[in-house]
Amino acid sequence: MTYLPYDIDGTDRRGRWLITCDHAANTVPDGVAGGNLGLPAADMARHIAYDIGAAEVTRLLAAHLGSPAILSNFSRLVIDPNRGEDDPTLLMKLYDGTIIPANARADNAERTRRLDLCYRPYHAAYADLAARDGTVIVSVHSFTPQLRGRPPRPWQVGVLYNQDTRLALPLLAALRAEPDLTVGDNEPYTGYLKGDAMDRHALQTGRPHVLIELRNDLIADAASQHHWAARLAPVLETVLAQTQL
């Protein structure tokens, strides 16, 4: 069976949204280091390898919104699709205190091979989906409650953005109006890296967009994933209607 570095849900759905998940999987293709980066299974199940829970929320949210979704099918430790091709963190050799053995010895030729196998086909498929008229992009990510040696993160959800705030700021306000939520404004990290997925597919093309971060302990099982998808969908629809984008 031919390896595909992405999955697409709902290609026949006609909604305006495109729901994306750049860090959906902890898959290591057989064509990369024989399918093993040299990490134990416990590390490949951690947030360093993928965004825990984000894939399921992405699929469910897209279904609620009647819109397509695209999800990566390779670990960010293979190569990070949410980085520009010239970003030094594109191929991580150390992540949250963990050395990635197969990356520590990867040279430029190996980097290019992984770009061609995983990264570039993913972004080509992403661009095709985003090219529909009126597309609005929502990128779903998750974050760990606490990095090693760092304080706990208090937010349940974060809204990330850069200079295009047309969708992000109204969404931030709508979520902050809900009394049970602590919502991060460009937290737990900034919403922009040059050449990242939002820069490439939204900022450079003028498409409305926002990146949503969910704390991964809150979307760790099916019930919580359904809860968050059902909670976010009507808020997104309301905000889009209010902004008249």
C-alpha cells in the first residue's frame, strides 16, 4: 500500500471551513529510519511526537461544521509541517529534554528526503483544499499541561494569531465570555513563525484563519473530544457570522 502523509475527511462537504491538524499523528513512515526514530514507545506516545487528542477533535469539529479536514500522517519528530522549510526547528534533534537518536545524525540530504516524502505532499494537499472560494482555516493543536522544569499552564484553551486578527480576536472575546474558561491570548506560545502553516496558507493568501490550542489533558478521551468539538463549533459559526468575513 502506498504511504500517504496526510488524511482528508469530508472532501464532499460544502462548508466554508477547512479544519487542519498539523500534528495529528505519531507515525514514523517505514521510509524514515526504518520506521523507528530510536525512541521508546513511551516517548512516541508523549506530546513531543504529536498533539495528543487533536486529531479526533479536528475530525469531529469538521463534521459539526459540515466542512473538510486535513490531518498529517507523520510525527512532528519526523519533520514538522508547522515550520518553514528553512526553520532550524524543522527537524528537531532535542525536544523537551529528549534526544531523538535518528535525528541527531540526520544530514541535509536526509532532511530533503523527509521534506519530499512527508512535508511537501502534505502542504500540496492542504493548498488544494484551501483554494476553494471563501475558505476559512481553523488549525487545531494541543499543548501539554506542563513542560519539564516549567510552571503549570493554567489555560484550557489558547487562541493564537499574528497580524490578521479578523477572526482570532472575536473568537478570543467569545471564549473569554464563558465563565468556566481560562483562555490564553497567544498562549502558551506566539501564533506566528515565518513560513509556518498559517503563514503559508492563510497570511500569504489573505484567508481568514485562527489557530486553536487545547490543553491535552482535557481532550484525552473520546467523551472529552466530543465535548470540545461540540462546544467550539457553534462559537466559530457565530463569530464568523458576526464578523461577516
